[in-house]
Amino acid sequence: MKIEDKIKTYFEHLSPKKLGLTESIKVTSVKKIGIGASNLNYLVVANKKNFNFRLNIDRTRREKTRQEFEALNCISDHNIGPKAYLIDESKKVFDEGFLILEFIEGKTLSSSQYKLNSRIIRNLAKLVAELHNIKPTISLKKDFVNPKDYLREIKEYRSQIKDLGAATIFLELFDETFNKLERKYQNITFPEITSLIHGDIQEQNILITKKGIRLIDFESLSISDPGTEISYIFLEFGKPWSKNQEDLFFNEYLKYRKDKTLRARVDAYRPLRIFIAFLWAILHVLKIKKQKMHEEFTKRERIENHIEFAGKQLKRVLETGILHKKYRKLRVEDILG
């Protein structure tokens, strides 16, 4: 049975109350709306209402479905992300856990022809500050409150990538780069400043709607230094941020959330975030290569596209000097083994 037919059948056997409906559920359409790095999403129209069926496709991170469900409940009263209706981790119908969410009408920044203008920057800065001001109602993992936490995370990437068969050259460049970063950050300390953070604010997770900007994809919600979130925003947009744009973001953000050392912390986290982005891209390609992703992902996605993305990350760690220039002729394929 096609996955679309399985989704339709599943919906029509649900109690209407679970989806906020009053009448028996009748599905009129099921349409794939996108594959992310670790989720497969379908737009389901049931009783003239739109829902997002969100299937976990990363078999190395089965816990993230529960994490996202709890995260969405944590921010449900703040009009920042979609409402979560249901979680199913039983694997009775589907072979991985999934969520049923409110479908928010709008376009992601990544899919729209937009300019990173002052209006978008101000609205985004205000929304991020509002998110960072929310007091968590659930117990959340505490992440990244200083650079040394990032170094521990980076070290864990080495272990995962090695286990998936990366070439010896990867271990060589990793150890050399890690030792350099460790020396750089050994005497850098900040006051512990933490907040609720989204963890993956980038173009494809920002929706432009008729009611303003909303966020999606909350599986990485945690307690962390808000400076790590903002450094990620500046680095992971498809279009680079200029200094003037960054200044505009800071000025707007600081109207809603006071933080005297924010700029210094954002700058300190940049090299660590760039290196982690490179490691994540390599790990992601290896997961695909070693068939650690759901078959619905692997049959629809070309690994060449993900290798190309990893290549861009490799280029960035070279251009920023994080990776030594002696690796300038290295290709992603050389790393994969």
C-alpha cells in the first residue's frame, strides 16, 4: 500500500476529537509537501481542515519525534509554531514515529523570492526574542551554555562519523582542527546565560504567513545560550548577512530581551558552529550511504545533492580558515571512504 493510502486510512480511523473535529473524519487529499533532513511531511485535508502528517525518517534519532511533540506543547500558547494534535510511536501502522500537526498556510523563506530586508529582519528578531523569553513548562535538555559544550559535541561527531566508515583522512583533519579549536577556547569563559531556544532557525524553518512570521520544526528545542541560536541564524541562511543587517537584528532583539554580552558570545560561537555544520553534513551523507535513513527518504532523494551540500560546507571551513589550507584540494568523496 502506498504511504499516501496508509495515511488516509489512519486518519479516517481516528476519533475526531483527537484532531479538534466534531464529525467523522473524511480525508479528501494527501499530498507530499517536502522532505527535510530527517522528516517526511504530507499535507492532509480532512473535513475541510489542513493537517501536517510528519514522519520521522532518521532511524538513528528515533527520540526526536517525542522531543518535537513536547516542544510544541511547551510553546503552544505563544503563537510561534504549529499546534501539535497527536503523536504515535507505536509502529503499528508506520514503521517510525510520527506527528499530526496544524498545517500553517504560508511560504518558507527558502521557497519564496525574498530579500533579507529590514522588515523581515526586525520581525524575525522580535519573534526570536519572544521565544527566548518563554519560561519552559516542561523539563528540557540543557545544551551549549559555553564553548566547551560545543567542543564536547564536536568530539561526539568524530565518534559517529568514524563508526560509519569515514576515511583516515577525515580523522587526520578532525584531530588537527579539534586540537586547534581546543587551544583557542581553553581560556574563553562567559557568564552562564540561558533561555529556551529553537535550535534550527534557518530559511526553510521560517514561514511567512498573512499573520506574520511563524517557526516550524521544533525537534531541537532546548535550554541553551541564546547567543548560539543567533550565531546559527547569521551563518545558516542561504543569503549571507552583512554587518549592517546583523546590527539591525541585534538592535531589534535587544529591545525585547536585555543581554549585555550577547554580541561577544555570538562572535565566539561562529567558528564552532561552522565546523559543526560541516561535520553534520558529512554525517548526514554517511547515514544515507549506509542506509540509516528511512526508505521513503532514500528512494526520493539523490545522494549527489547531499554530497554537493557537504561540499559547500567543506569549502566554507576552508575559506574561514577553520580547516588548514593544506586540505584545499580535498573532496567530500575523499572523506566518505
